[in-house]
Amino acid sequence: MSAVLTILVLVSITVAIWQMVKIFDLASAKKENTEVADDKDNRINGYLMMGFLIFIYGFTIYNMVKWGHFPLLSNSASEHGSQIDNLLIISLVIIFIVQTVTQFLLHYFSFKYRGEKGKKAMFYADNDKLEFIWTIIPVIVLAGLIIYGLFTWSDIMNFEEDEDSLVVELYAQQFNWKARYAGEDNVLGKANIRLINIDNANILGLDEADPYAQDDVITTELHLPVGRQVIFKMRSQDVLHSAYMPHFRAQMNCVPGMVTQFSFTPGMTTAEMRQTPEMIDKVARINKIRADKSEELIKKGEEPLDRYEFDYLLLCNKICGKSHYNMQMKIVVESEEEYNAWMSEQKVFKNSLVQN
């Protein structure tokens, strides 16, 4: 009997709920139900557009104050680096101004000309004056940037080699770099990958019969004297690589089958760069992160991370294979006296060959 009463109660509740839903539907049907936006909807969207504009500008200002010191535009270590930095700064300023103005116009016009009952949008097919303005201004600005960039590129690339210039070959292979110095005669010997002979340590394929090759020096670390022009000759053994030295604002592709070249004059030694305020701050932040990570590793019984110390690096800026990320070589910029002392310790090619 109790089961029957329970079922009747549940049925009664279900009917009651069904009846309440019908009443609610009838009441809602009397109101206008349409998907077309009314004045209230347009007004809300207009205010939201202005609110989002304020958010964009506020977020931008916050990031510029907190992170806008542009460290990569203040650590140039070559004489031509300031020219590259100036070109980049000018481009960033122009882009920022254009972005600020266009974003403001987009959001403000969306607010000002929001839909209102009785207001009709004006339509016209064209406006020659407006089209001329928004065409000619970008043309002038872009032409100015391109011309300035071409002059900068020409000034950097059209270098002249003199007797005091240091000639160095950068040899790229998956996944490491080798440096070859021209020796006392300052002339690189002939080389060809077909002449590579691992058995006698001729790892770069130098022509053993070429007298200019006899005093060449092959190293796995790049040392450069400060204030002296360096002319790089670049080769690749296997695939397309890119010799990238970010602090010197230098990059050039290493193409299999041909020799490319780039030149710059180091303007700051490794020791001097380490003492710049920007680099001191960067190293401190990195070592703070490493110290925190080391604490976690020690708790797990693992070896802690070594402290970071800044060094210039030669990187590969082309995705050349699975170990591309690890293709780098240390660059040491030092005084002429320190460079000569280091060079005197290196073996020349003829003495490094293994006699069979």
C-alpha cells in the first residue's frame, strides 16, 4: 500500500511541474523573442569595445614598464651592431604608433557608430581622397624603411679587406662547428670535402699539398681579438646551416658546395660584456632560477646545476636536424695580447696530421 502511495505522490509532483512549465511558457510567449540586436544590445557592445581598448592600452603600458628595457637592443658587441639596432628600433616605433592609432580608431568607431533605432548608415562606393591617404602614407613609410635598410646592409656587407684583417673559416657540420684560422700567412689553404681523411685527422678536407694550408689552425673554440676586423669564410659539409652570432648582429647561411662570407669588428671583450649592468642582472636572474632548481634536484638525490656564466656563442639558426638545438660554439673576445698567447698554443695543420 505504501508503494502505491509513493508512486501516486511522484506522479502528482511530475504533473505539477509539467503544469508550471506550461504556465511559464505561456508567460514568456507574451514577450517579444527575437535574435536581432536592439539598442540596448548595441550600447552594451559599444561600451565593451571601449573597455577592451582601455584594457589593451593598460596591459601594453604595464608590460612596457615591467619588461620594456629591450635588453637585446643594448648589448651589441660589434662596431656595426648599432646600425642594426637603430633600424630595428625605428621599425618597432613605427609599428607601435600604427598599432596604437589603428586600434583606437577601430574601437572608437565601433562605439560611436553603434546601431541605434532610426539611424541609418551612410553608404558611398568610393572616396579617392581617403584611398590616396591610406595608400601613399604606407608607401612612403615602407619605402623609407627599405631604402634605409639597403644602405645599412650595403655599408655592412661592402667591407674591404686589409693586411691587418683576421681571416677565419667557420665550418658547419651536423651537429658542431669548427674554426680554421689562416695562420701567419693570413691566407686559408684550399679545402674540399672530398679530401676529408679521418685516418690522418684531416677532418676539414684541407689540401695537404697546398703550402697555404700548412700553417692553418683548426680549433673547436673561436677566439677573436677586440678592435680587429674579422673576415669569416663559411662552408657546410652536409646540409644548410646558418652561422648566427646574436651579440655581434651577424648571421650568414653556410651553404653546401659554396663559400659565403661575413665581416665584423668585435667592439667589446667577453670580460667587458660580463660587467655590463644588463648582463649582471641577467646572470643573477638565471642563477636564481638554477639555484631553486638545484634545491629540488638535491632533495631527489641528483646533482645540482652549475652556475651560469655568460659567454658569446656561435649558433646554428637553421633547423638542420634532430640535434640542431645543440649546435653551438663558444666565442671568446679578448685583447690582442691574449689572443696571440692563445694562438701560440695551437697546433698548425701540418703538425696535427697523423702520419700513417
